Amino acid sequence: METRRDVFQAIADPTRRAIILLLAVSAMTPNAIAEHFNSSRQAISKHIQVLTECEILKQEQKGREIHYHLNASKMNEIEKWLEQFKQLLAKRFDQLDDVLKQLKSDKK
Amino acid sequence: METRRDVFQAIADPTRRAIILLLAVSAMTPNAIAEHFNSSRQAISKHIQVLTECEILKQEQKGREIHYHLNASKMNEIEKWLEQFKQLLAKRFDQLDDVLKQLKSDKK
DNA sequence: TTTATTTGCTACCATATGGTTGCGAATATA
DNA sequence: TATATTCGCAACCATATGGTAGCAAATAAA
């Protein structure tokens, strides 16, 4: 089993979703991020690592600090899939519409 | 650690995403679903179970067959979160806009 | 230079995940 | 009735996950 590293894996965890929302506002250091949670720095650091592997976060070294930036474009994949889903769903309802129209015309 | 059963967990797995797309078109039995994949019936069955626990699928018994239906409304949660994300992002760009405007007026 | 801060890394742990095989119950078909 | 099909359930396995604690390197501050 290979470990999946994609956007869907990234947003599966509520803490990671919160980190994404945080960094949507502004870039932050790991410690600054961790301060927003009850989890330990190391736990948050692991989430950051996962998000980085998913290419949702990018590092920027500034002295001893590392600023994590959001790669917002990666989120498009979610939207893309959701769009695909909605289209299939719409298609189904269109077909349902056809059936209902058929029933209606049969009545006449 | 409690097992999370939400939409985000549901779509984290590519097989489950495919099952969702399949059922977006029409309800199916577990065997019919499994035929679309290389995985075994039992493996697919487990994914179906997870999706059901996430309340994305609903069962409908028909004789010895069970038809699985999609509860499409559950997917709204993803869209809702994505919307929240996009708003935060837009807000950031607005602020950036303000900064740029500020710089511009400073020049004068 | 000494000390404190920031950070990634490794080792470790309990539980979750995704998969397998096999079984048994219920329903449909011969 | 005997047989086949559909399906959930339980046991089991290897690996992933989310968390912990502790260490070492690099940089900044005293």
C-alpha cells in the first residue's frame, strides 16, 4: 500500500483543514500555527509535513524561522471533482425528467 | 482516538470517490459496484460500509439484493468548507489590494 | 561565549485502514 | 428440496495515522 499524498488526503483531517484555513489568511511559522491548537507542536508539525508532501504548503526559510505558505491552486482539484460529481448528478435528474415527461405523454 | 465518519473521510479514498460518482448516476447493488473495480467484493463492501456510516449511502432492501442510493445532500458540506476557504482567500487578496493601493498613494 | 528559541528528525505507541479469506444467513432458482 | 447467489460479519494481516517524548542543529539574544 503506497501512502496517498493528494488534496483529498490533506483535507481528511479536521486539524489539517483548520491549518489550511489559517494559512489562507496569512503565512505562518509552525509554532505560530501550533498556538492555535490544543495539540502539541510535534503533532502539528506532522500535519504540516503531510500538507507539504501534498504540495499544499510551501516553505520559506527566514533565518531560523520557516514560514509556511499556502499553495491555493492545489485546492482546485477538489472543486474539479465536485464539479464532475454535480454534473453526473444533474445528468441523472435530466434522465429522470425525461422519464417523467414520458409518463406524462403516456397519460394523454 | 475516535474514528471520524464525515464526508471528508469518505472522499479521502480514491475507490470511495469512484463509488460516489458511480452511484451519482444510479443506485446499485454491492456486486454491481464491485464489478467496476479490480478489488474484491469484500474490499468494496468495506468501502460501502464506511460510506454508509458517513451517511452518504442509504440502503434499500429488495429481496436478497440491497440497492445503495446516494445521499447527495451530504456533499454540500464539502462545498460549504470550500466556500469558506475561498472567502478567506479573497479577503487576503482584498487586504493585499489595500496594501498595493496604499503603496500607490504613498508614491504620489 | 553562553543561553534560549525554533525547528526537523527519530523512536515509539495505540489505533485505524485497506485488504484478505472463510462462514453463515437469507433469498431465489433448479 | 437441493443448489446457487447475494450479502454482511468476524478474524486476521501489513501498513498508515495521529499522537507522544527526546535529541540535535541552526540561529538569535544575553
